[in-house]
Amino acid sequence: MTTSAPEPTDSAVTNLRTASDRKLVEQVLSGDVSAWRTFVLSHQRLVRSRVADVSSAFGRREDESAIDDATIEVFAALVSHNAAPLRAFQGRSPLATY
């Protein structure tokens, strides 16, 4: 009988994700272009989805170009003012909830 490794708990998965997010943010803040690309690719669907939700709440769900523009603005805001929003990330929870 073979035993397999136990499944990680939700908190263990969250801790791994949070540590990974902290490392990614540190790399982005150090100017790592590849890390920024990874950051954007990892979060663009979530950010765009939230932007679309807000757009829908204001009756503009079908305005795809406005949603795309606002999504770009979110990412631009993260690196504005010497990346102050990213520097404020403390890594106590996954980046997706930040």
C-alpha cells in the first residue's frame, strides 16, 4: 500500500501564495521587467473582471474599449508615485485580494 503526501490545507496554500506574491512584488519594485510582465499576466483577468463589474454597475458593460482602458489605468496606478501602492503591499494576504 502506497501512501501519498497529504493534501495541503487552505491556509498552507494561502501562505505559499502570499510568500510568492511578496517575492513577485519585491522583484517588480526592483525594476525586474520580467517580473512586471508576470505580475500583469497573472492578474489582468481578475483586474479586468472587477473593472467590468464596476462598469456594469454604471450601465457601461458593453463598452469594451473603456473597460480595457480602465484596466490599463489600474496597472498604471500601481506603479505611479514611485510604486507607492505596491510598496504598501505587506503580504499578509494573497495579492489578488489586495
